[in-house]
Amino acid sequence: MLARLRSYIPTAILAFLIFYFGFQALTGDRGLLSRAQRNATLQEKSTELVGLAVQRQDLERRAQLLRDQGLSVELLDERARSLLGLADPRDYVIRTGR
């Protein structure tokens, strides 16, 4: 009886592997059924990338104004007051999360 079952062991293992990989192809992290979730994540990350690109452009523009070639006195004064915590008595100071 055991000798008869030994001939079916490779077939059973192969059937299990086919079932396992088929199941993973449908429901795994990169399976066919998780496509909508991947697309939503991609859209979210694309939106975040656009926001970061805008923020980077703003920072690059502000850094350009602080260089020697195009020094902006107003921006330099603003940064110095912000970093040192100083304000003119006539100024209104509004603290933000930055």
C-alpha cells in the first residue's frame, strides 16, 4: 500500500505548488486582485511628489535670494529675526509650525 502511494507523492507536491503559486498570483502583495490598492498608492505618492517638488522649488528660490549674487536684504532680515527670535516692537509675530 505504501509503495502504491509513493508514486502519487510527486504529483501531490506538484499540485500543491500549482495551487500555492496560483493563489499568490491572485491574492498576494503583487497579485491581480491588489491592483486597485497599488494604483491608489501610486496616485497618493504622485500627489505627494508634486507637493514636494513645489516645496523644493520654493526652497531653491529662497536659497538663491540668500546667495551673494542676488542678496535680498528683506529675506536676510526675516531669516535673522526668525533664527534669533527677535522682532521689532511694531511687528506682529505669528508663529507657524516651521
